[in-house]
Amino acid sequence: MSIQAQNLSFAYPGTGAKVLNDISFILKSSSLGVIMGPNGSGKSTLLKTINRLVAPQSGTIFLDGQDYRNLSRREIAQHCGYMPQKSPAVHCTVFEAVLLGHKALNPERRQAGSGLQEVEKILKLIHLDKLADRFTHQLSGGELQKVVIARALVRRPQILLLDEPTNHLDLVNQLEVMSLLQKITHELKLTTVVVTHDLNSALRFADTFLLLKEGRLHTAGAKNIITPQVIAEVFSLKSVIAEVAGFPVMVPLAPSLP
């Protein structure tokens, strides 16, 4: 399911200042897109706007060409799986936590007796099947993030929206989670959108980049748009980009001190 933003603008009530300003882009189906930019550039707000958790003052989103203003909140929830920066803790087994996601489906989309099989399928897909009987409070940070992703996937969304899913994870778990997202995006033909600060991880796994600066879309496109000049303009950071083991890597240069 493709996502097309058309002239999106948004300001929180009472502030007057636009958090998003005239943003337009297209994300194709079966692609992993990342939203990046400095702190306060509107990344999380843009993700919430795609999910219509906040409504833009102007502009709109089209999901496979359909204006999402014509869809109910329930219909949008059927299309989109959303993972905020912080997910509420649930004290239960991994299997039960994922099953809760399936129970959130509308009755017409939830076949009788299909929940257990669907959960088993998703747990196997993302390699959590061996942890199915473990309690969530016994998991590592990376394992817990995978449970949250599984709970979103079991609802069979066509769009997956994740706000900093690798935040607070160690390097190994960051790579595992991003590799997992790349895998399920292509295998399940999802449109996945990830807010992240990790440019090198994005360069390795993402198909499309949306770079925000001060609430505006500075640059959008495939990874070849990421150049030292663009990095300097968006992040005010000098850098070089080199290829290491077949992957592009951004190397930041130390700023000159006064």
C-alpha cells in the first residue's frame, strides 16, 4: 500500500508555530522508508500524521490513492500498525502479548480459531517462537522490541509505522531489529516507515529517505541522495561517505573547536 503526502502542514493548538510545513512525498509499497532530521524537526509528528493520530491543518495523506479523510479511524487502524517510542508494559508471556494484538482485530477480520495459528506464524517469522512461553519482563530490550513488532504484525497491517524502534538498544540488537524490519517489509510486501537517528543503519537497510529540517522536507529519495553536502545542510555536520564491506558508511568529522 503506497503512502502519498500532499502539502501537509500541522501546528499544535495554541502554539502558532508550524511543526510541519507544506510536506509532500510518495512512499511505494514493499519499501522501507526512514524519517530523519535534527531534534525538533517534526519526525514523530509526521509519523503520527500518517497514522492520523493528529490531523493536519492543511493537506492530506493518500493510502493507495484513497484520501484518508474519507476513512474512519477504525479503517485506518486496520491498514496501519503503529509502534510509539514507548509501549506500555504488559506482564504476560510472549505468546499472550502477541495474541492481544490479534484480539484487537475487528470480528469480521478475525476468523474463529485463527488467532493461535496466526500468532505461531508471526513468532516463527521473526524468530521469537522459542521464547513464546517466556514472560515479557524476562526479555532483553531487543527481544521486547521484537514482541512489540510482532503484536503489530499479527493484525496484518499493510503499513508499519515505528518511532525510534532501535532507541536504547545495543549495537547488536539495533542491527537485528533493522535487519528484521527490512526482511518483513519485503517478504510481507509492507510499506514500513521508521523514525531513526542512526544514519549508517538507515544507509544499510532503508530504501527511501525523508530528511526533515525545521518542519520542512529538505530532501527525499533513495540512498544516493545522502551526500556530505546534504548531511551538512540538514545536520550541520561535516562528513565523508565511504564504502565499507559493500555498504555506504557516513564518517562524521570532528567539529572545529573555538
